[in-house]
Amino acid sequence: MTERQGMDKPVIVTVDDDPGVSRAVARDLRRRYGQHYRIVRAEAAVQGLEAVREMRLRGDEVCAILADYRMPQMNGVQFLEAAMDMYPYARRVLLTAYADTDAAIQAINVVDLDHYLLKPWDPPEEKFYPVIDGQLDAWQRTDRVEVAELRVVGDRWSRPSYKVRDFLARNHVPYQWMLAEDPEGAQLVAAAGDDCHLPLVVTADGSMLQAPDQSTLASTVGLSTTPATDFYDLIVVGGGPAGLGAAVYGASEGLRTVLVEAHASGGQAGQSSRIENYLGFPDGVSGQQLADRARRQALKFGAELLSARKVTHLEPRGQARVVGFKDGGEIAAHAVILATGVSYRRLDAPGLDDFVGRGVYYGAALTEAPSCRDQDVYIVGAANSAGQAAVYLAGFAKTVHVLVRSDGLEKSMSHYLIEQIQAIGNIEVHLETRVAGGEGDGHLQRLTLSAGGGERVVDAQWLFVFIGAEPYTSWLEDTIERDAKGFVVTGPDLVQGGQRPRNWTLRRQPYYLETNVPGVFAAGDVRAESIKRVASAVGEGAMAVALVHRYLEKQ
């Protein structure tokens, strides 16, 4: 083998300031992986970063980086944070002692850590190699083709600018954000002309989009927006956990499946900074990671995914079920699964609607987290989504204030999250407190809080709201039966008090997840009486596909 051929092997980097441990890690890695990977070790963080920079300049591939937590000058978390800027696809593993487990857990949020390993790991066949095998396998399956970065120029407190950034981030499209008043941003705005409308999106080839709508932006960045055909076996409406689960199982079981999503795959769960109680992810997984893996899995099995297409009507036509789009056109299928999920309810307080996207955000709005650094952040809500956001934002903000209307968190938030919140020093929980109003000049600047019969005004530029859920079902009109709150009614719940609902057909009892229209099923949060959890939504998506098969067999 020539020297260059050896250099062409993917690289595993290991950094540990203890020479004995450093040699042991490299020895174990070479023993198992030396034939197919090049092992590079460093005994200081600075030395390791220099090696990573050199590999980046040479064009080497780095597949995994293992860093010890306790190192002088720069700890392992800081090292991984610096290294991931050069190799964002490399798997990140923190080597830590039992006493530093809490630090490792915190690192999951800071650098999106893939795994942490407790030292010592003897025997490596049981405690070391299975972990590294999994990380290398995940790296091999990752699409590592680097996309030329978009540049987005806009105003800091602009709702349209926020919507563009949020759309790109949630669809995993890399971009560089710059303010219009910054030197580079100003140059791009000048190049676009005197009447430039922000936000300005500049593609890798220099093309410019001024204040693009979502459909145009989606097409420009390579997202699929046009169906390949006009008839399918299964249409899935909604790309949250239930919809993605249905797409994966439908396509993997041979159904010609198309998933239609109005915004971005993942739904509300896709906005979660860290989901720690999902089966199979003991170290937690971000909502974006989970959604991206499910999306890639659905594509692997042949499902078609349409982005930025909003469904506005559903109509039975004989044996076909037809859905139509807001921007025109329609597609049909033998069966439809409704998985449109829910959205956070608006906070009913004077002034807040004026600042949506300009300091007031419904959901986690992870794109805004870096801008919250060293500032006070306010969160409204007491469920898991609010708790996950509080833990994540605490890594950036000076103080995170969680505003809860009730007298405690225990009724609505998982115990593990309550414990985490109690252990983080810059999170403050304010019970029996609500937002009574908001005001500001161009963006949110002050909140009025009501508690204990009195009110007080606080300086606040950041408010994240996680209250209740509203199903996106108004477009179904009278076609599909819904309850008083708008949730889709299915199965035995369709018959209440011996009365048959509208559109009832004289046939067998409907399947558990089937609506009043045969061949149309509902899964996940949009379904009445469903359990509002990621795992149950995925399960219902899979169950709905099994019922689709039964339905098709009887046609």
C-alpha cells in the first residue's frame, strides 16, 4: 500500500492528556479497526485541533472523534465543539470517569454528543467495541455530501427573516445568516439592487431570491415539491412522528407511499432539543435527529416525500381518496392516513401577536438559541416540551424563567425533566404565574407578569410559548367526523349513545384508527383520545399501515 492510499482511509481521532490512557485507546482502536481506518492520537487538545485542521486542509475524512473530558487548557466538550465546525458529520464520543457523568449528559445538549464512554472499559469486546461499531455504522450511513451553503440576509427582528431561517433549519438545509447592516450583508443587499426586499437568499451559484415564499424556497434548495404521479396506494398527510412512522412502514411493506408535509418533517417533536425517554436512545436524541433519521429511512424504502405543500381538502371519489393542495392540483390513493398533528395554542395576552417571530416564538425555535446568550429568557408552559426547551436554552441564556399557571410541574411534566430543571442553577420556575401582556418598539422588549393578585413588568426580549394543542383539521370540513375540539374521531368512538355520525356507511364496525370515511385513517396527536407522546404517535402510524393493508384486502 502506498502512503497516499493509507492516508485515504477514514480517520478516527482520539485525544487524551494521560499518555497511558491515550496509548491504550489507540491500541484498542488499531486492534479492531486498523485495517480499514487510520487512527490518529494526540495527548493535548491543542495538538489534536491542529491535527484536525491539517486533515481538513488535506481533504481527509474524519469519521469519529474521541475526546477525554478532563484536559487542561481545553476540556473534551470544548474540543469537540471546535472540531465539529471542521467535521460536522464526524461521530462525537466523550471519554469520562464516573464522577463526570453529569458533565457528559450536559454535553449532549452543548455539542450534540453521540455517546459518552465511562473509563475504564475493560474488556473492550463488551464495553468499547460495540459502541464504536455503532458510531462507525451510523457514520457510514450518513449522507455526507456537503451542500454549498446558502446565505440568508435579513433583519434581526423580522418575522419573514425568522420564517426563512426556521424553514431551512428544520429541513436540515445549511445556511449562513447575516444581518443586512453587517458589511458582507450590506454588500449582498447592494448587489441585489436599490429595491431589494428582505430576507434575501443567495444560493451557491450567486442566484438571489428576495422575500421568497416557502414553495419557491423549497424548490430552490432541492426539496421535492412535485408528486411523481397522480395515484398512490397510500397518502400520508403530515410529517410528524406518526406520519413518518406511517411512511416508513407503508413503503417498507410494498405500498406506493407519498408523504405530504406543509412545513418540515418532525412536527412538534422535530423542534425538541432533546428527547430522553424515547425507546432505544438512552443518551437522548434531538427531535431534528430523530426526524432526519426517520425521513432518510422512509426514502430508503422508496417513499416519496413532498415538502412545502399544504393540503386543503379531502374527498372520497368511488374507491379513490383524493386530496387537493392549496396551490392547486390534487393526488389520489386507495387509502389516506391523517397525521397532521397539532400546533401550540396562541397565548391570549395583549400585544403578543404583534411580536410573533420578533421575540415571541411558539415552540422551541432552536435557530434563536445562540442569540439568547447571556440574556433572560421566558418560557410559558409546564409540559415536557417546555421542560426540554428550558434545559436546552439554559446552556445559552443568563437565566431561564419558566412561567407555570398551576401550582406545580408534577401533573404535566416527566419526573426526569423536573429533576434536571431543579439541578440547573440558571433555571427559575415561577408557579401560579401568567403573562398578562407584552410591549416593545419593533420587537418584544417588556412583559407584564401576573402572580399573587399583582402585576409586575420585566425586561424581556425572548418568550417561548408551549401551551396546549390545536389540531390542524379545519380543512376537513364535514368530510371527516371531529370532536368539539377539532380532533379526529376514529373507530368505536364514532358511535356514541347509539347515534351514527354523518357520512356513516352501513358496513362492518370501523377499524380502531379508521375515520367515518372508509379507507381514511388518523394517527398521532391529531386523533381524539390519543396519547400525546412521540413513541405512541410512531406506534399509531405503524398500526394505521397494518389497518390499511386489511382495508385494501377487502376491497
